[in-house]
Amino acid sequence: MAEIKDPENTVIIELKDGNVVVELLPDVAPKHVERMKELARAGAYDNVAFHRVIDGFMAQTGDVANGNMEKDFNIRMAGTGGSDLGNVPAEFSKLPFDRGVLGAARSQDPNSANSQFFIMFQDGHFLNGQYTVYGRVIEGMEYVDNITRGEPPANPDRMISVKVAADV
């Protein structure tokens, strides 16, 4: 396993094929990091689907309102909801959207991020300065690469669990 330098700011996302270790970046986006840790500690991300997975681009998940439902209707609704904690203001930085970067998903409003996030399959520098970067995969990117594609996928993969490394 990768060396975890800061367990309080590292999350472990359990996927069907293995664990993805994400180093969070509190110095870059403290509000986004706090939100992710709060939701992970509450178990809100457990069993949530990857509802938008675009080959060569990114895998999006984190709709804690709709993404953990089993029925087709609710998977189609995934991507429209968030947590009941309110939105997080944008925390743009100079960090580029490279392969393995974790970014905050949002609507047209830059200050509408809530619980949803995406992991980049490859560099997507057209997103630079327009979306918040708040983490990066340090181990397990091969498991991210195996996530089932689709918008939404017919049988979406899910985050089995998401835990803050300090709690494991």
C-alpha cells in the first residue's frame, strides 16, 4: 500500500476490484476536503453509484441523495442531488486536472458543489480554473480505470465504502 503521509486527509474508496487511496488537499480546498470527510464519516458515500462515466474523461459519483438507490429510475436521477448540508463555495486553484485528480462536480453555478465528485481518467486541462481540485489518487488508479462506462451505466459500479484513513 502507498505510504499515507496524512491519514486525516486521506480517503480510501473501496471498489469492486480493490481500494483506491486518495490524498486530499486541505491546503488547496479546505472546505471541499472537510465536506468529503464529513460525508465519508457519516457513511453517506457507501453504496453510491458512479452515475456518469465517460471513457477517456472521468468517472463521476457522490450523489448521496439519489446514487445509492437500486431502481433504474433512481439511477437515472443520480447526478441531480447532493447532501442536505448546503453547497460549498468554489475553491479554484492553479492545480491542473491531470489523470487521477479528484474534482468537485457542480452545476453551472461555480458555488454549487455539494457531495458529488469525479476522478479523471486522463488529463483534462480544459477544466483548469473552472472546477475545484481537492484530491489525487495515490494508489489504485487501475481500479478506477475498470469502472463501468455510461451516462448512466446500465449496471453502475458503486463505491462499496469510503473511509477516512485515520479512522481505519
